[in-house]
Amino acid sequence: MQKIFTTILACSVTVVSFGQNHSPNDPHYSKAIPDKFIEVPGLILLVYLAVHVLLTIIKMFLDNRLKVKMIDKGVSEELIKQVAQRNPKEMMMDAIKWLMLLTGLAVGIFAASLFPIGILTVAFIVSGAALGFLVYFIVLKNKFKH
């Protein structure tokens, strides 16, 4: 009899202890989007931005060193301009890429604002960004085709 009582008590204690994780008093219990869906992409974005800024600074520094060495070697000014300047077509395509991406994000945010906050709104925003990149890909494909 005592073994049965001890077994039932041990099972009920484990059930009660596991049931405490999902109490209605938990502030994260009734959230439509858990905090992890915001924290993880935010952290990834922060790391990306930090690395991008660091690499941009290193690239600017190395480009400057290259220009100084070219001037010291007596390279012609025309050659330095050709090496140092970016292609205007490349700059235009970069601007078009950002235009398409931000327009897609704006469309996604607008579509998400029509619905209550949830996973569907995140899907609309991500789909808008993907749509912007798709339009940019089509523009690039048509540009290189001609």
C-alpha cells in the first residue's frame, strides 16, 4: 500500500511541477509573438550592422593606403581616378536595390498593419522584403539580358 501511495505522490509532484511553466499569470503566456522572435533577429541585425560598419571602415582605410602608395609611385592621375571611382552604373543599381527593398518593406508593413499583431504580420513584412528583392532580381536580369 505504501509503495502505491509513494508512486502516486511522485507522479503527481512531477505533473504539478511541469504544469507551473504555463500559468496564466506568466507575462509571456498570452503574447501573440514571443520575445524570442524579436530578440534573436534583433541580435542578428545588430551583429550584421556592426560587422558591416567595421568592414566599411577597413575598406576605406585600405583604399586610402592604396591611393597614397599609387601617388608615391608616381602613377598618372587618370589611372588613380579610374581605380578610385566606382562605376556610375554600379552606383545606380545599388540605389535601385535599396529602393526596391525599402518599397517592399513598406508594402509589407502596410499589409501587416491591416491585421492584428501576430505571426501573420511578421510574415507580411518578410514577404514584402522578399518581394522587393524579387523585383530587383527581375530588373537585374532584364538589364543584363539587353
